Amino acid sequence: QVQLVESGGGLVQPGGSLRLSCVASVSIFSIYVMRWYRQAPGKQRELVAHITSGHDTNYADSVKGRFTISRDNAKKTVYLQMNSLKPEDTAVYYCRLLGGRDDYWGQGTQVTVSS
């Protein structure tokens, strides 16, 4: 059973930064697509960022220029660097692993942006 464990969430002031991490318990991490999603209270879960096995990336318009997704295949970890955070970025952030028949989610980490 694949497990994804997120960390790095917390409370931050507007304009601040956080870096989320997601570690995967898989044999070969490099072959998988990794994504970050978020879900704010009362809203649908939305895709925030995407990174392929070839390190190609894509972002939601709302986070472009502020968030950066990256991966370290040796550490089996995907990161989400979040800068210039806004109150509307407040949500539970989830990572997702995709590849072939594999589709797994982490348990989520809370990010709260508030003064």
C-alpha cells in the first residue's frame, strides 16, 4: 500500500512563505506524475500544481508566479514552495501520486494565511 505523507503546513501572515513536502512510500518514485491540490472550507478541491516525471510543470492561474512545484526523486519527495501567500490560499493541501493504475492521495496538511 502506497502512503503519501505531507508536512510543512501551518499559520503564516499574508505575504509570507511556506514549503510543503510530500514523501511517497514507493519503490520507484521517478516514474510518477505528482500533483498538489487544495480544498478550502465549503469549496471543491482544486488542482494547484502538477509535475511530470520529466519535471514539466503546470500551475493554476491563481498561483502562477507565486508557487513552485519541484521534486527530488532520490528522496521520493515532491515540494510546493509557496511565496507571497494570500488569505485566499487558506486550505487543506493534498498531494497526489498518479501513474498507470496507481492513484493515491495524502492525508492533507492545513495552510492558514491570516494576520
